[in-house]
Amino acid sequence: MKKICKDRKKAKNQTKNLSFSKKALPLQLICIKTTMGERIKKLKKIRIHNEGRAELFYTLLFVIAIGVILWRSFDTFIPFALFIAVFGTAWMLMLNFYRCPIRYFATDTEKVVVAPADGKIVVIEEAEENDYFHDKRMMISIFMSPLNVHANWFPVDGRVKFVHHFDGNYHRAWLPKASEENEHADIMIETPDGQEVLVRQIAGAMARRIVTYAKDQEDCYIDEHLGFIKLGSRVDVYLPLGSKPEVKMGQPTTGDQTVIARLP
């Protein structure tokens, strides 16, 4: 068995509450059923992001149309099979890219900073921020590969002070210079206790579109979507000095779920 419940007492209690005409199910089978149920519930919470629905629809029509033409134009099955293998796989990768899971942060959000994106931690350091703060800030960066969910969430509760978009280059997103030189969007958020948090959406080498839903002077909350970045990219979060990082370099993050820091 790949996964067995750790809390065997809890599983035994489950067996007491079940009544069967014959024997009760084995303990490990109950655990597997519980795990499968959790996976099904998780899958039900996955949707397709609005940013990708049109692209997925039209590319699917294209794949079907060319597939039908190849099927009818050749006596051999090989051209059709090769086309479906290549373009069908590409379409499935697009479908994976545009996933948009429904997520809710379950605990208190006061002083909490959650990951604004799925990916992995590539920077945890005190960095000089000269565009707005003109002093040192705690900087935490998350790199998103093309295989990650690319929806972005607000990392803190608060109010959006402003949103600025800047054109720029398309260096690889994990490079330090990408934070300032690449195309990016800056979202400044003021928390309920008056602390300022800067979120920077950064386009990568493959990314060619940054979408920002945040609006000036609007209230924002953890669990709400901040925006979306197409293809490989990165999100930087600048926090007040004294903030306590809760993650390590290379650690994977789940947007709107992983606590990356706590504000002072």
C-alpha cells in the first residue's frame, strides 16, 4: 500500500461507526478510501482560469480539425498518430498551465504573509529597494516554472495603494537583475496596521503577458486573486525589516496556502 493512515486509532474509530452485513473493511482499505475521497474533493476544486479558456477552446478546435484532415487524407495511421501525440501533449500542458484551484486560507490572517504563487523559493534576503522605500526590505522571491499554477494571490490583507506597470526585458526570471530590468507590475499594499508590502509580478524569458487584477484604493484580502502571469515567471514580495521568514531556500510553495513570513 502506497499510503497508510498515520493515526491508526482514528481509523479504528471509523470502523466502529460503520455497520456491515459481513466483515468490516480492513483498516488499510479504509485509509485508502479516505485518501481517495480527499483527492476527489481536491480535484473538484480545480477550475480553468479565465485567462486561458479562449486559448484552450480554439487550440482544441485546431487540433481536432487537423486530426480529422490527417485521418481522412492518408491511408496510414502514422501521420494522425504523430500529430495527436505532439499537439495533444502540448494541449494537455496548456490545460495544466491554466489550472486555477479554489483555495482558502484556513487560519487567522493577522500579521501573516502567504505565498502569492505556486513555485519555489529562490531569494530570501535583505535587499535595497530604491523605487519606493529607498531603504532595505526583507525580500522573498518565488520562481514559477511553466508547470506551476500561474494564478497569483494577494499575500496579505489590506488596501491597494497603487498599481504600476513597467515595460522591460525578458531575462530568465530567476536572475537577480530580472527583478528590476524585466517587464513587471508593482502592487503596493497597506496592511490594517499601516505596514506597507510591495508585490512585484515579473515576466520571465518565456512570459509575454502580465495580468493584474488589483486596482488602486481597493480593499484586498488573502484568498483573492491578484493577477496572472503567462508562462515561466516570478513574484517578489518586499516586507518591512523585522519580518520573520517562515520558508527556506528551494522550498516549494503553494499559493494562498504556504505561510512565507510573519510581519513584525
